[in-house]
Amino acid sequence: MPDGREARLRLLRSANIGPVTYRQLIARFGTAEAALDALPMLAARGGGRAPVIADAGAVRREIAAVERLGARYLFLEDDGYPPLLAELDSAPPALILRGRPELLDRPAVAIVGARNASAAACRFARQIALGLAEAAVTVVSGLARGIDTAAHVGSLAGGTVGVIASGIDIAFPPENGELQERVAREGLLLAEQPPGTEPLARFFPSRNRIIAGLALGTVVVEAAPRSGSLITARIAGEAGRDVMAVPGSPLDPRAQGCNLLIREGATLVQGVDDILEMVRPIDPRAVRAPASGWQGPPPEDASDADRRAVTGLLGPVAVSVDELIRQSGLAPAVVQTVLLELELAGRLERHAGGRVSLA
């Protein structure tokens, strides 16, 4: 694989390396090869053993599997990487694609909602998806039952993107296997996990942040108060994107999440024109993220005193990185270095919203 991409995959597939850590390593060392060489030293500074580096042979087998499936990689550093998604600190360093990547160049709206959605809600989701597709707006959803399925069906002919929590070769739920294949042929199918990966519960929040990150706005059509759809909406709001919701009867538990979003400031949606009014003025191609995707300065070397100061402020309760910077009095780049070392040592856990805790 040209341009050091095999080394990038080895770095990404190595233990204790997530999207934030990956980007910081590339920002600091310039190349994945140099970052791989530095991992043992950084982990030792963090007080742990060197992380297990992904086997080169396993990475080559993954690459071969992707190619056999008719898919390809899209890296954060590539020109075609969606600029809106690259704005997220947790943007996936590598995506696996099947289908029409040009759909990522159009304005996009996410449509999400309940798996056990009512027939009326599914019909409405299908209608607004069709209207968006006819207006040359790409519809993004997660290929789940209910609202996701309706959104893909409505927009399939005009442009839909399906983001899945499994490998690109695994359909979930199984009954959507034919729809997933159609999305891959006629639209675009995206996966963050390597081929063969089963859709474990911990992968769905990661899938949701891709759905929200690709879109100018997220529309929620029926959702329980503690559903994955509201997680997607929260991620969209935190990223500064529009959050929209379809109101429902207060007597229907499936409408409670949407009604809550509207009460908290989400835009009320009664038809496709309400959505187009929110997203039409914005051209996603005008967004230009840095080539590395890393928004902050490269991490700097930290002293033993710096490490003690930051580690002493950490505990089992998640705290924001900004709070660590404020209380430690250290430069942001120094705090990021200590966190990077701790994560590579297996001693740090990263949480949503830029929060961290000791593992």
C-alpha cells in the first residue's frame, strides 16, 4: 500500500491507540513509521509496558481482505476525507468504503430514530429522505431497523450513506443484509472496523459519532429519552451542527426523546422544507481541516514534575482536559503529552466530550 498507509494501519490497529492518540502521534512525529518507533519510549514514560504493536502480516491480510470485498480505505490525510467529519477531535483516522465516494462531496443530513418506530414515523422518515435526496442532499443513517431503514429506502435512488458498527462485510441486523448490499452498490457504505468485526455494543457510539460528523444537521424521528439516537443528536450539537426533531404525541413513549430535544432548543421539523432551510446556506466543501486532522499544537516533552502534577489530578472520575490544564497551570501541549504517555501505557481512558480518567 503506497504512501506509508500500511504503517498508518499498523499504528491505528496497535493497542491503546484511539483516534485522538493517533492524531497526536502523527502531529508529533510526522510519520506513522516514526510514531511506531517511539511507542515503547512513550509508554515507559507513562509508567507502563510498551503497547502491543499490530503485526505487519495481520495488517497486510486486512488490506487484502478489503480489496477482495471491492472496498478501499480513506485516510484522514487523504484529499477526499469528509472535511466536516475531520473537524471532530475523534474523527476516524481510517474509513473503509464501498460504493460512491462522491456522495461525501454533497451537503449531508443525518436521519436517525427508533428501531421500533411506528408505521407513521417510518413513512415520514421515508418521505423527508426522498425529498432531501431529490434536492441533492445526501442522507446519512446507520442501517438499523425502523427509522434508519426508512431513511435509506427513501433516499437510495438519490444518494444515501450507510454507516455500520461492524466490518464492511457483515450485515446487522441480518434482515437488512439485502438493503446494506444495495446501499453499497447504489449509495455508499462506510465502516470504521476491520473486515470480519462483529457489531459489538461498544462500537455503536463510535458509529453514531461518524453519522453526526458527516452531516450538517441531524434529524431525529421518534426516540426514547436514553436512546442511541439522542447520543447522535448530542454529538451533533457538541460539534456545532444543527439538531432537528420531529414532534410526537406526549402519550407515545417513542416521541419523548424528540419532544425533549425540541424543549431544549432543537429545531422542530414538520417537513423537508424545514430541514433544507437549515442546511442549504452551508457548503461542506468550504470547510478545510488541517491535513493531519489534529487541531492543536503538537505535544511537547514533559518533565517528571509535569507528569506528577497531571497524574495527581486524575482519578477514576472523568474530568475534562481543559480542567486539567487549568488546575495544573501547565501548557496545553505538555498536558496532552502526559495524557498521551498514560494512554499508551494503558493507564488512561478517554470519554466523550474530551474527558479523561485513570483506567
